Amino acid sequence: MSQHPLWRPSTTRVANANLTEFMDTVNRQYSLKLTNYDQLYQWSIDHSDAFWQTLWAFASVVGDMGERIVERAPDFPNKDSRWFPDAKINFAENLLQWAKDMPNSEAIIFSGEDEHATSITWAELVQQTSGVAAYLKECGVEQGDVIAGYLPNIAQTVVAMLATASLGATWTSTSPDFGVDSVLDRFGQTKPKVLFTTDGYHYNGKTHDNLAKAREVREGVDSIAHLVVIPFVGGATLNADETCFNAILKKPAPELTFTRVDFDSPLYVLYSSGTTGKPKCIIHSVGGMLLNHLKEHQLHSDVKAGDRVFYFTTCGWMMWNWMASALASGATLILFDGSPFYPDAGVLWRLTDNQGVTLFGTSAKYLEAQEKQAYLPMDEHKLSTLKTLCSTGSVLAPEQFDFVYDNIKKDVQLSSIAGGTDICGCFVLGSPISPVYRGQSQVRGLALDVEVFNNEGKPVQAEKGELVCCNSFPNQPVGFWNDPDGKRYHDAYWGKIDDIWFHGDYVELTQQNGMVFFGRSDAILNPGGVRIGTAEIYRHVNQLDEIIDSVVIGQEWQNDVRVVLFVKLKPGIDLNDNLERKIRTTIRTSCTPRHVPAKIIPITDIPRTKSGKLAEIAVRDVVHGRAVAQLSALDNPESLDQYNHRPELQE
């Protein structure tokens, strides 16, 4: 690991950073002499109550904070702590507060594959939110109800979320590249009252229908009483029981009001990838999302009022929720929906130049693809406004660090950030006052006692192990939907080590207090930085007549992970081109294009445990030449032999 930084912030940048101002605030309030990030980090975990209380005031949170900062439970003080138990706040009120100071400035700018940009001002954003909120009230929506979006990443999606949040209701969303069955697996659990969708969407130069799928979802989820359609591609005819989004906005909008709720009231339901069954529905709180995202944007990413924040994401990924919160810091959202390589590899960099993007967010796979295509943004674009480049979703290889500084911009804070849907945030992030070292994330998140534990459950440094968090934090999930006793939630994160959050990433804490990631330590697939659950694939592949059973893994391949599907076929059936095409089409149609395997390989037996569960991790270990743990737990351990040294996996 290189000991020489690839980037150091200038003296001017350090002096002007939000993080420096925050550290000065802490020094004044608590009579301290903190001078660098490591010192501030240590203070923040030693005095996390004081940290979050100070951040509330520093970030100008709108609402009543209450007297108590945290209420710790006697049995599980980390897992069951309640932050700001007396607080009353509204998420939308905080995101829209900047409309008072800069009503005519741009709040959201959208650009698609046609590269035609449209914008709405802060005043227009408030007006549109008010109109949609009034419509939702007419539909009987109130605090506790769920509103869903089956939507592309457009301005109207943000409006629908803000309108939902203004009422104290709960927002959940997924993107139109998800098949109907995958959406039913999600919304069928959370039971939304209203569904927002578009007539279609654009991807890779083609227009795709979305309304027909949304109608199927409505039919399959009996709780959906209202379907609102946003005209996006044009030409669709709505049914009598469907409402046009534009018609809602044409009605006179009343003054927008906000329902203030408890700090831990549900704001979002996000979904796990569905590895062991239907996706888990993870409930995130109003206060946890607001306060944590303010921390991550203002302190770790140096987002200021007037900045322009872009993240290449869909509404089915937590980074959409993360990005939307940048409004709370007075930033303009730069939205893009479509292929990041259409009409060519420069589309997102032209967007950066044209819209003055200051924070550019993407995935490691995107940066690798740019490099493989020999597209060098530095040669084609000015990127004069770009201050911070964030990468997440999968491991950012050291070579991609080189590519960024050699071919994108030399003076940029490269933040390799990592966390997850589980916390809708990050455990490791960037620091605008700290150097960037090749191949490692800059810092652990403030007020998060992130450690690396070895197999004995002991903290280690400069040694690979499991990422854990040893203290409580406000953006812990409220819990899981339909988990009344909390057992599934407890088992998912808190059950492996008593009252310590076990995240499931295989990492190493470096001598510079940065972090290196080696991938997930569980069976989740992660091609191109997109988390994929194996159960979603099984539910559709195993229904095909030709297939008896299947097992899917992620194979580490060329600094990424590719999906490999092993299929057990019926006697007399061969895996020919037609069957491969049928399998791929089924997965692409029922799930998403990202679920489609890179390799499909026939086998004769699939390992299972004695209780009948698929032994995915055992298969993955054999494919990678690693020892298989607990062979005795398998009912047919001899089946693993046929996964070893497969020539198909070397090409």
C-alpha cells in the first residue's frame, strides 16, 4: 500500500472547509484544541452525544430538539438506544427551508440522454410539493401511510417524496428497470396507498413502457387505491381511475404545511437485495436520515449552499435517498436518468461542465469502464467546478485511483465511500481536510466507532477482518417491516457479536486510519457495484421447465464481481444456445438487466445443508480456491467437487 498521498487539500481549501468550521465550533464550545481529523474523530466517538447535539445546531436543523439527546436501553444500549426522544421535526420542512433565502435559484436540474436540461426553482419546488401534498390529503393520506414510486430519477420523483414527507407519511421507491415480480416482492409487503409512476422511460437510446407494468403492480397490491401517472415519454392514454401528475399541479396550490413527527418516525422503507427470500423492508427514520446525511454532506463531502450535487443512481438504490437530502444543505440537485454511456462515454462529463457540478458521484464500475474505453475526461472537458468525486457500490481498485488523478482531475477529493442500504449512509467516507491514499477510503465516519474485528471478535489494525460498529448512531434502522418482535432485525446485524453492529464487509484498517475493502463477507452478489439477491434469480430460473435447481454466486473477476449461474437440468436436456437465451431473457424481464449472469454452467448436483438450505458460500469458496468451512453441515459435500477448476470460469 502506497504511503505517499495522491492528493492533499490546499491550505485554502482546508481553511474554508465546513469540517474546519465545525472543528472550530467544537473547540470553542468544549474548550478543546483539536487540530486534525483523527483528533476530531476520536472526540466524536468518545462524546457522541455532544457530537450529534452540536451538529444539530451547526447544520441549522429546523424543529424542536427537546431536552434529551439519547435514551439508552438497559439490555442493548447500542441496538435499542433512542436518539432525540423528545424531538419534533419534519424532513421536507428541512429540505425546503432554503426556498425562503433563494426562491428564484435553481433547486433541481434534470437532464436525460437527449442532454436537454430543464430546471425548477426553489419557489417552484415548494409550490409543486404543496400541490401534490394537497392531492395526497384528498386521498386520505396521513402519518403512518406508505406512498410508493415506481419511477425514473426525475424531478417529479423528488416532489412526490417531499409531498409524502411533508405529511409525516412514509416514502418507498424502486426503479422502472425492475420487473413486475420484483416490484411485487417489495410493495406487496409495504402496502402503499398511492403509487406514482411514469408512462415510460428512456435507456440507451430506446423508449420503454412503464405504465403497463405499473398497472400490473396496482392489480397485484390490493392496498394501492390511487395510481398517479407522470407524462415523461408522451403518448399514453390514462384510464378513468388514473390521475395525471400534471393535472394535480394545475390546481391552485394551498400554502405548504408540515406535520412534525418524532425523530424516529418512519421516513423511508428501503429494500435489501433478497438473498434468502423476499427482500427485507428496512425502515429508516426521519431524524436519522436528516441528521446523518447533513453530516455526510456538509462535513465529509464539504457540500455548501449553492453547490451542485450529482450522483448517477436510480430510485431503487439508497444513493438516490442520499442525494435527495443534499437539498437540506442548500445544494442544487443535478439529476440524470438513462445510460451513462449514451450517446457516448462523455455524457455525464458534459453534464458536469454544463451544469457546474461540484460533487460527482458514481460507481467503481463506471470508472473502470471509462478506463477500458480509453475515454479520458481530462482531455475532453474542463471540469473546473468539480471539487469532490465519490465512488461507491463496489471496491474501488487502486488502478481506478490512478485513473482519476491521471485522467479526470488532479485537484479533486476522491472519496471512496461505503456503507449500505442497511443504514442508508456510510461507515467510511471522505475528509476534505485529509489526504487521499491510493486504494483506500479516507476516513471512518464521525461519531461512528468503526472497528475491524478478527475471527476472535477482537479489534485489529493492518489485518483483514470484519467491519463492525461498536456504538449507537441515529441512522440505525427503526427496524424491519412486518417484524413485530424485532427478531429478524436483531439477527441481521446484532446477533453475531453482542450489541455490536456486524456489517458483513471484509476490510482492513490501514496505518493512515483509512480503510481497504475486499468485498462482502456474505453471499450477496455485487456486479458493477449493484447489490443483487440470489433468491430473486432462483424464483424465476427455477420455474423454467428445463431446470430442476440452480445456485448462483459472485465470482471475483477483473477487479469486479461477475454473476455465475450453475443450473441442474432435467434428464435429456442440454444447455444449448436457445436455453441460455431463454434463461437470460427470463432473468432480464423478471428482475433487472443487472441480474443476468455472465456465465451459465450446467452441473449435476447442488450442495445443500442438512436443513435443505443452498450452500452458496461453499460453492463460492470452491470456485475461488478457498477452504470450505463446516463441510459437516452439508448433506452432500461430495457435490462440491464438480465446481472445482471449471475451465469456463477462467475465461
